[in-house]
Amino acid sequence: MTIHIELSGSGSGAGRPKYLAIADAIEAAVMGGTAGPDEPLPTQRELAGRLGVTVGTVTRGYAEAARRGLVRGETGRGTFVMSQQGSGRDGFAAVGRSGGRSGMTVDLGLTAPLVSMAPDLARTLADVAAEPDLRELLGRPEPRGLPRHRRAGAQWAALHGMDPDPDDVLVCAGAQHAILVAMAGLFAPGDRVAVESLAYPQVRPVAKRLRLELVPLVMDEFGVTPEALASACAGESVRGLYVTPSCQNPTMARMPGHRRQEIADICRARDILIVEDDVYRLMADTTLPPLSRLAPEQGCFVASTSKVLADGLRVAFLCAPPGTAKRLEAALEATVWVTAPLMAEIVSRWIMDGAAQRAVAANRIEAAARARITDEVLEGHPVRTDPAAGFAWLPLPRPWRSVEFAQAAAERGVIVAHMEHFAVGGAQPLQAVRLSLCGVPNRDTLRAGLDVLAELLRW
């Protein structure tokens, strides 16, 4: 691929950081169709010589292009253009209208709780309708939400190991919105935010819109390492850390207590603000303290409901560090003004009467059963399951690449999430896919989809 780029002068790259100009040029080539899927990019040294920049600048440019979902890095091979169709930038290969070769479609892509396990919505709506005065739910309260909804949010956060003042709780329209509010309220354009090298995919578009630079951190089987965070801070300053410590998506890594303390200590020492997204913590049923509890003046905690109650109820509670609620409230107001009070009312009632907690327990039991099925069908393969998680992480044998495996599965009617969907930065040490175990309606459908994957793995 030939990259045409102007790094100075009056062109479109004028005043633009050189590494961003490189990423912009790659994006223009990919979106314009002049760079096709799997086409190799020049080596970093070759492009640096051609453009008269440092190799480090090209490395950052390629990392930014990977963050945008445009390219992928392969250890020992180079950097290649990602397909913008089929495997898609959303991380899921497309299945035709007729499904796979057998006519079957099994969606193991998106994670979601089982709707059948959700509390009784009809009964809750009837109870709400019976109230003598509903005007409060039809009006527009202050952006952070009605006081009783914030109290319910504080109780929900307490189940996650937090102890927030309801005045520091903001009602948001789901975890993704809460992450946006936190990052918009705490960070400024150009700030560097450290993040897991395999992370919740929606962090990338949020960072892009806010003009934040994501700094990928090396992970091991327990998640982000303190050494990786300290190393990231050794050069340029790091302003924030986005992390999912209790049941990491997609790898399911669980951060032990001593590591949580080490990371919290680094954040305190270097004044790094934490955005802690522990959406699966209740499923994991851990008693370990959140990072935001260990460093309360640094930590911004997201306690969501969608992934453990019902995906259509877009409600999450954002626990702000002391003294920052007003800043976060301004970011919330600028996005949705206020989360729909009726949605927050439903979730709050479920929390206060215990229905939410019972639904989580039911989902946990079903998730454990589905994890056992996954271990059984994929026996002999290095699949990683967790009795408390509704998804699994499947490292792939050579020569499979995750994008190709996802496409091959889709051709057979099974949707999985490939690794590039989660990757932040350059080359990853392994190829893997994530499997949603609770996104299908029953265990038989799950088993059928897993059988297809097991057959692919035997190739």
C-alpha cells in the first residue's frame, strides 16, 4: 500500500501530530478502497525513511490505526489491513439471511443476560401505574437523577463493594454512557488514558470522540500488571486508567487483592484517575475491594445493570470521586440531559425489593451450567471458562487467525467475537475469540453452536 501524506505545510495534515496524520492517511486509503483487506503495510522502518520521521512516530501511527479498527499487527509478520466487510469493524462476522450451511444461526457474539431470568416487568409496570401521582417520572429532574434513584444506585453499588454517598451517584443510560460521562468529565483532549490491551470495545470510539490517547497495557492471566502501568508512566504522563478487575472482558481475568492494592498505590502516587467498569462483578461474586474503594479520591466506579438484569434496560450508576460529581453531571447533561426516569424507576424498584439480586443469582446458576457444557464440548482445547461468567475465551491453534476463524464460523451459522474487536494498539501475543454463553435462549442451542466450533478446531 502506498501512503500519500503531507506532514507539514498548508495541506490537510498541517498542525496535526505526525502520528495522527499517518493514521488518517491509512484510514483514507482503507475507506477509499485503495487498500484492500489483508494488504500489508510498509515496515515501520521503511515508512519512517520515506516520510522522514522517526520509527517511533510510525509505530504510534500504526497503533492509532489499529485502535480505529483499520489494521492488525501480527508478531513476526507485520501489519495488515483489516477487512471492513464480513468480519466488520464491530467484531462480528456477518451471517447471511439463511444462516449458515445448515440453515442454523447461533449468536455467540454479544454478551447478554437471559431475559427469562429478569424480574417480572409486567408486575412492576402495574405497580408503577397504580401510583397516584406519576408526574415526577414524566418531568425532567436534575441531570444526575431523582434522589430515590440515586439512593437505589448507592445500594446497588454497595453490592459491588462500594460505599458511596447518594449525592455522589449519577444515574446514567447504561455502562457505555457512564464511561463516556466519566471520561468526558475527568479528562481533557490529548490526555493519555491507560487501558487493558484487550478491552471493552466501546472504549475506543469514546476515546476517539473525546480525543484521548489510549495507552495499551500488557496483561497476564490476572489482568493488567502493575509493572505495565508503571512503565507507561515512565515517559509521558498518564492521566487515567480504565480497567475491569473482577471479570475482565474478554479474557475473564480476575485481579487478586495484592495487585489491586499495588495498582491503587501507583494511581495515588501519580495522580491517575481510575474509571473502574466492573459490569460482571456481581456474577463473579467476589469480596475483593474495588480499586475505587482502595483509592476513593481517584476512583470513578461504574455499577451497571444491563449485563446482569436485562440488556434493554439501559441504566447504570456512576459513583463519582468526592468533589467531582458536578463536573460529571455537566458531561451527563451534555449527552442525554437526564436518564429516562421511568427506566430508572423500574431498576430502582427491583434493587430495593430484592428482585434484582434474585435475578443475578438465577443468571449465575445458569451461567455455571453453560460453562460446564462449554468445557464438555470443547474438551481438549484451551478454552477458558468461569462458572460465574456468561462468556468464554477461546485461544486458537495455529494457523487460525481470529478474524478468519470468526468468518469460517459465520459461514456455518455461528457468530463469535474475534480478538481484533477488543485489541487496543498493535500486535497481540495470541489469537482468540470470545464466546457468549448466555446470549442464546437455551442450552441445546448453545451446544449446537459449540459443536460447530469444535468441528472447526479439528481442522
